[in-house]
Amino acid sequence: MVVVLFWASWCTPCQREQPGVNSIAHDLAATGVHFVGVSVDVDQSAARSYLTKYTVPYDSLIDQSDTIVVDFEVAGPPSTFVIGRNGRVAAQ
């Protein structure tokens, strides 16, 4: 199972939830649940600073072209999708 989190450095709700998300990602890692972040930032340095400031423990991509955002039909951050073992969105 994969949890895909869409976030942005300027997103106040993202900033508030990040410590809890980090804890959940850490706790679920042993069960085979993988977390992946997708930044909607256009400023790569702001996104990298966020990752460092909040000590994000999972890999994150910077979707400057909004390709992934469009594919997932994300209205805005924060948005979370759970991808089941069958490769389909199981929860949003």
C-alpha cells in the first residue's frame, strides 16, 4: 500500500499536519505501507527547505509541471490518496 501526500511549503495546514504524518509514516513503515510526498511548489528551494525543516522521512517529488496533480485531480494541498495493492485509489 502507498500513501501519496500532496503538499506545499506555503500551505499552513500542511505545516500543521506534517509532524503527525511523519509519526504515522514511521509507525507504518514496518507494516509495508510506503509514503510518498508530491510538492506542488514551483520554487524548488522552498520545497527543499520544507523537507529539511519538517524532517520529512519519506521521498518527495516536486511536481513543477503539475503533471501528477492533474493525473490525481488534486484541488489543492493538503490532499492524501491511499493506493491499494491493486494499484487503484482505495481512499482519498
